[in-house]
Amino acid sequence: MDSTVSLCELDSFNNHLIAIAIVGAGAVSAVLVIVKKKEWLKQSIISEEKNEI
């Protein structure tokens, strides 16, 4: 019984780690997308200012 309980606990622990890894990867990709969009916005604003001059 003890061995099966420890295996179940280990399995649920691994599932938690996998879930945390997925959430972390999603957060990182979201941050990267936001950073890219900000860079793109800055570049478009700079190019618009150059066109006006």
C-alpha cells in the first residue's frame, strides 16, 4: 500500500510540475509577444516622425 500511495503522490507532483511548466511557458511567450509589439510600435512611430520631417 505504501508504495502505491507514494507512486500516486509522485504522479500528482509530476502533473503539478507539468502544469506549472506549461503556465510558465505561456507567460514567457506572452511577455515576448508584448515586447515585440512595443518594439514594432516604437519603430512605426519613429518612421512616421521621419516621414513628417
